[in-house]
Amino acid sequence: MKVLIVLTSHDTLGDTGKKTGFWLEELAAPYYVFKDADAEITLASPAGGQPPLDPKSEDPGFQTDTTRRFVADEAANALLADTVRLDSVDQKDFDTVFYSGGHGPMWDLAEDPYSIALIEAFWAAGKTMALVCHAPGALRRVTNPDGTPFVQGRHVTGFTNGEEEGVGLTEVVPFLVEDELIGQGAIFSKVKDWGVHTVTDGRLITGQNPASSTETARTLLAALARAGTA
């Protein structure tokens, strides 16, 4: 099984002067779900190379067994330091794709033409994919073959308005994931802020927040197993 994990290359949190990037748990959790299932993992980002880590995700209160495992894993960190460029990726080389969140994707992956084309290619090829937390925002420019919004009529979740308010970034982010997806006609569901919530709609799997990362990855792995891919 060959898995592609897509990360952001964006490191600036709007005009706050603070740094952002990918959220550590949202990489570490799926990485080990797939790694422990003997998957071959490739990490990709728009710019390639070392993607920026949101420094907030390194705070002690956000650490889990999987984040600690990742930080201590030399092979995993070597892979992270050398992500492939997104414009060099072909969906034909992978069985599935997992988009990790953090605030960074809202600036680059949400608008990146290669990311948009990649998601559309995975879908057209009949493959299952997953996105967690802010990463479902990367679906905002993705369309169906008839030009309608990809998420229109589909059941999804993602980082909620309440959670964005809770971290004090409602006025900083370029858009709100919940509002954006609903505005495009998605059927958006959520649980209490920071609760675990994963939504499956056919071959599309989305997770609400960092705490949902493991469940989202496991749901994707189970779907691949049912399809005979894993």
C-alpha cells in the first residue's frame, strides 16, 4: 500500500507576525497508523523540502504518544526534511492521499493549482482520500467534472467556527472552514469543540480537528482494506 501525505509549505500566520505551518499531531497520528500497517509513505508539500511546523503544536499540552514517537524517530524526521514537491506528484503512484492540517493549508493548499488538480485526479481515479482539521479547506476550489463545487451535497466536517474562535484566529484566517464548506453546499456536521468526529461520504473522509487525526486515518485504512488496497 502506497500512501501520500500532503503538508503545507506556508509558515506565516496572516499579518500577526507569528509563525504557522502543519500541526504535529495531524502528521504523526496518520503517519503511524499507516506505518504500522506496513504502508510505504511519501510526504509532499508545495515547495518540497522541510515543511514548516506550527510551533504551537510543540507545546507540552498538545503532545501525545504519537507526537513523541515521531519526534524521536530519525527515519520519520529524515523523510519530513525531504518532502517531494507537489507539482511532481502523480496520483497513479499512490493508493490514497491524506491531507494533514494546521493553519498553513488555508493559505497555500486551498489555492494551490497542483493540489486542486491532484485531489480531482485521485477522485477521478476512484480512490479514497482523507483530510483533517483545516485541511478540508483545501477542497474549496476543487470542482466536479461539471464545474460544480466538489463538496456540494457531500457530508463533511472540519475545523469549526467555534474552534477557530477558541484559538482566537477568526479574524486572522483567510476564511472559516465551516462557513466556506457550508457556503459551497456541503452537509457539514460537528460535535462539541475539540471532540473526536470523523465523517465518511463514499470515498471522502474528513476529520474535525487534531483529536480526530487518528480516527480519520484509521477510517481511511479500514476503507482501503475493504477495497482490497490495504
